[in-house]
Amino acid sequence: MSWKRREFLGLASGGLLSTTWPALAQPQQAEGIRAFSILLTGVHPSLPVNALGSLIFAFLSQGVALSVEVAFGDFAKHTPDRTHPLLAMLSDTASQNRTFVEIVPASRNLMRQTGYFKARSLWGLRSQIDQQLPGAMAAAAQPAHFSTVSTNELEGELRQDGLRTGGCTTVIYDAVEAAEREALLGPAAVLMLPLKARLDLRSAQEKMTSGLFSKLGDGTVLAVDVAELPIDPARAYEVGQRIAASVNRARLSGYLLSVLPREIYKRCCAFLPNHSRHYVILPEFPGSAEGYNGLLDQARTRLGTDCVTLVRGGERRADGAFLVETRDGEQHRLGAPGLGPDGEPIEGPIFLADDVAPQRGDVRHPDAVFVHKAQTVSRLSAKVPAANGICLNYPTGIVDPAHELLLEARDTLRDSSLSPEAPVFDAAMMADAELAYSYLEQAEMNATGLALTVRKQINGKSFNNSEITMWDVGSLILGLLAAVELELAPADRIYRRIKKIMASLPVIQDGDAAYPPTLINVRDASIERRGFDACDFARLTSAVTRAAQHTALADASSQLMGKWQIAGLMQGGVLNNILKTRIQSSYLSHCAHYQTRVLPALGQSETRSPYREAFAGETVADRTVNLLYTVDKIGILPTEPLLLEYVELGPSAECAVLTDVFLGAMKHHFDQTGQLLAPSETPIDTAPWFVYQGFDLGHETRWNVSYRKGREVVFEPVASSPYGIFSTKAAYLWYAVRPCRHTRKMLDMAQEHARIDGFGMSSGLFLDGYAQMKNHADLNTNGIVLQALAHLKSRTR
């Protein structure tokens, strides 16, 4: 994939329709003058062109810079086939007065989108501008590199990570060829310019004073709504004169939105409040000015920034703020930003530099304060990224993990080891099938036809689990059907056993609903745990509907499905779980999509899938990234039921995409670490006895193990966890579904180490050395191995 990467220095310094390095609107003045931007909002297609032009000219006549927010989508609806006169006027004015006027496109809700879709929205916005103002983008300097947009939001709430959700935003992102539109990088940097106030025209004339800006702080954007601008150009000019005169009287420094970040960066140490900066708390100050200045220089060198203030104190007050004092005796409160109960300003939010480390793609709050507690400057933590006055951490690569994964998978899938190969079914695989089937035979309960779900032998003694879920019942039936296809035993004998299993399954009558219980005993099919598990039921339904395709099992399958009445368990197209104390939707699970593939057999055709609903967008990349966000929201993605859909039902579009990404990510992990993965949920032969593992987009490490430790759910990296498992069934499934050199390597590992002669296939191998879980096998693993091998054999015919 060819990229057009561009490096940048400093901050965003050019708007979409302004020059790259516009001269400052006003000369640099005294340090006490605050820098800000005026943003005209409320510009709509019905606004009189002459009136708006007169207002802007009034600002120009007094040397006050002005940014004008334009919602290009609104204008596109109003005049889809031509340039709107108001836009033409704004474009001409901006091009003739580049240091004083710029057009700032509005991108509503931009900051509520994930990184990938921020970039996609910006691309669409640029395309709209191309259509609305032909040639304007080409005339702008480096239009594909810099973008200044307004999010058109006023919310001042902070997310948990300290990032402001509202305000005007400068976004820098990389350019790509139009043909590679779907491969856009996420924004390379997001610089927040807080929008802390919005005034109408009347308020702007009355309140535009130094007192207002003292409350707002430096580096602030102030919006002036011109929606109710007088129609008369003369009156509009008078309004503009009054506002501009107020700015000049207050000796405020106004800058274009595209210039403000650079100016604040350049002057960040000229102001104490409202800047990303570092406070170093020392026990005492050096006695001499020379010693103090030397210490300050050391701190600046150590932290890589000039935005450093040496202070003493650090007492935490009752309101949670730190109280510190400079060498000159000036006191500062550091904590949650805003005004304290006594009306005194608090600078923040604060990050304790000794405790915090930057994360990948980290974007910090523009007013952030880093606090270092150090006995000496030489002990300052160097792990905090250098401050630049607005954004503390410029990501230099892709910042969106879902998009990063998409691009990574695309590149990895081009590797020759993942090129599809003709599937092979040989004598060794037939021997594996015979061994897996031996588990199903040895574990059979004569009374019910069911099978022990876990078997372990220690010193000749057997330790067996006799409780079975409906998932494992489904795996048993599907494994037996696979044995028929593989001709491992007479079909009539296997059919008799499946009929016995179906006849033994209990049904809970619950009002109008009837369903199989959560857990039963394999010896007599008695109910061990009441309730209903939608995921397990989907697996059982898949097995029974597949059995119904065999003539000998059609009646038994129909009778069993006729007992189930699940309409009452459906809510909004989603099957509910019945737990001990509550009803729970199964929508947000990796089984929900699998359910939508099998439930129509029970008359439930109007079903919802989180995968299907997320798989939307203009391009394959859009759909894939949306899907990956949903996967992240649900949690760890294992091999099943993803690949079971392939084997049992044929792949849906969503399943095929996730399979590609999953396979590419496994190969990428192998290339990076040399560790061969085959992740899935697996019973193990030691506490915690059962682990979930798979692809985990939402955590710092991509492959994780999850298990319960008491009431706590623990997440650990697969690479370092003692419970990292190479799943036997996953290895067979991957080769059956996607035969290639890499999945053949996975299969070879299982064949070499997972066989337990005369007992069955081991549940898996510990990733640390790929040692076998000795004499430990389970029903689900052996049933799925049989399914995978039967699928593989059918592909070789």
C-alpha cells in the first residue's frame, strides 16, 4: 500500500482555506494580553450576503482577525448545483485577506467519533468544499495536510481521560490518493481549542471586555452567533464596529483559529493559567538567583520543554487541589479545572507525572498540568512526553487501534504463508478423527446417550465432569454427525444414539415459554441448573437443524424443536438469557450473530445482530472498522462461534471479514514474537479450570486470557499468562476453514502434541513450551475436531 506521508513541525498552522504560515493578525504585545479567537457561528444560506459582508468588513477595518464557521452540508442542500452567493463572498474575502479572515468548516459531532471516522468525516468535508467552492481547495496551501474545523459544540464536560468533548478542534491528518480513500489514516494529532462561551450579537457588544476573557482564560475560542444579523448592511456594519472596538479597547490579542495553537505554543510560558505545563515541587528553593536559574535550566532540559515552573509546597487541600507556591510567593491551586468554592481559579486537570505514562495514541487535555514531586531535579521522571503548550503527546503513527488493525491485517494477509492452498485430508487426519471419536464413545452414558464433558486421569484414576450445557450437547450431536460423514461407525448406530440424546433432553415450561435448561446431568438428564442460555441454545439449535437434514433423524429433530417455544423469550429481535436473579439480553455477545443464522429455523426471522448492524458504511474499510469497534465493545473474540459459522452455515460477510482480520492478527503476532497462537475458550486442568482467550482490541495487549478469580474477572496477556493455551479445536478449525502454510503449522503443532492415544484429543497445550494438558480431554474439543475434519474432507472431494 503506497502512503503519502508528510512530516510536520510545530502545530497546525494553516486552515483549509488559509495560507500555511499566515502572518499574525496583530503584533505581539505585552505578556498580560490574552490570546483568543473569535468564531462567527450561525451562518446560514438565508443570511443576507451584503449584511454579513459589512459585518466582516467592520472587523477588518479595525484589524481584528475573524474566523467564520460554515456548515457546508447546509449550503449543499440549499444550492446543490451551484456555488451559493454567500459562500462565494466568503471565499473571495478570505482569499484577499488571508491574515485576517478564514473559513472554518463545521463538523458537528466530530469529537464524538472514533479516530478513523474523524479522518473519514474530514475527507468527506473536503469533498463537500470541493463541490461547493470549486478550486478553493487547490488554491489553499497544502489543503490535504492541514485542516482546521469547528466541532460546533459548547459542552465543557471532560471525559475520564481528561479530554474536552466540546470546542473548536484543529485536526492534522495525512493525505492519500483518492483511489485509496478507504485507507485514510486517523488524525495524526488533535489539538483542542476550548470553546468556553457563545454570545449573540447583543451580548457580544456588551460583554466583549477584558473581564470576560479573564474568566475564560488564554487560548480560548469565543463564538458570536450571527444568525439574527440585521438585514440592513449599514446596521450590520455598526454592530461589527462596536464588537471590534471592544476587542481593541480591552487590548486582547485575536488570532485566526489556525494560528492560535502556534501562538499559544510560542508564548506558553508567558501565562500561568490555562496551559499544558509542568510544575516541579521541590522541598525548598535554592538560596541564590544563580542557583535557581541553573536548577530551572536543568528541569527544562530534563523534561524537554520550557513550560516548567519550580514550586514548593504540594499540600493537598480538602477540595482535592494541590496548593503550591512560586519563588516570588505567588500561590497556585492545581486540580480539577474551574473555580473553587471560594471563587478562586484552579488550574488543571492535573496528572501526577510520577504515576502516569503516555499510552499509544494518547491525546491530553489542552489545559493539563503535570506535577512532579522530586527531591532533586535529577530525579525527575523522564517518561512524560514533552509539553507543546496545547497537546502533550503528538502521535507520529496511526492512533486508531481498529484502523491500525485493519491496515496491519491487510498487509499481513499478503504474506505468502497465508495464501490459500488446496486442503489436504490424509491418513494422519483420519487417525485424528478416530481418536476424537473414541472420546465420544468412551464418555457415553448408556441411559441418555450424552457424554461426560471433561475427563482427566491421574495415576490411573478418572476424574470426570458429569454436568453438561446445551452448547456441549450441540457439540456432541454435531460431532456424531461428523462421524457419520467420516464413516467412523455404522450410521444406524450413531443415529440411534442421537435420537436417544434428543429424547432425553428436558424442557422447562415457563408460562407460554418452553426451553431447555442451562445445565443437566449426563447420567439421567436431570436438571442441575434452571435458567436459559441463549448462546448455548443457538449451538443446540444449529445441531438439531443440521440433524434434521438426515432422513433418519428428521422426525426426532422436528419433535424436539416442536417442544421449544421461545417467542416469549424474544425481545426486540433479541433472545434473552434467564439467569438466577434477572433477565439479560444476549445482544451484546459474539454469539448473537450466530443466533441470527440459526433462529429462523424456529420461526424467528426478525432477529438482530450487533455484527450485522455495525457492518455499515460507504467502503469495505468503513464497514470493517465499524465492525471492529463493535467487537471491541463486546469483548474478547475467540475462534468459536466465528469459525463454527463457516463450518455449519457458510460464512456471512461479517464472519468472512472478521476471519481475515483474526488470521492476519495471529500471523502478525507470530512474526513479531515467534509465538504460534490458536486461541479459544478452553477448560484447563488446574484452577481457574476454564479460561476465555482470543483477540482483544480493547486492551493494551491484543491477545489476552480472561478468567474468574472469585468474583473478579482477570485479564492477562496470552504471551505471559500461565494460563495461555494453544487450543486444539481452534487449530483444526483454522486449517479446515483457511488452509494455508500458517494454519498448517497450527495443525501440525496440534497433531504432534495434542494426541492422547486411546483417550482422545487433549483440550490444548500450554503456550509456555507447548506442553500438553496430559490426560485431560473434553467433549467440546473432540466434537469440534470431528466437525473440522469432516468439513475438511468434504472440501477435498
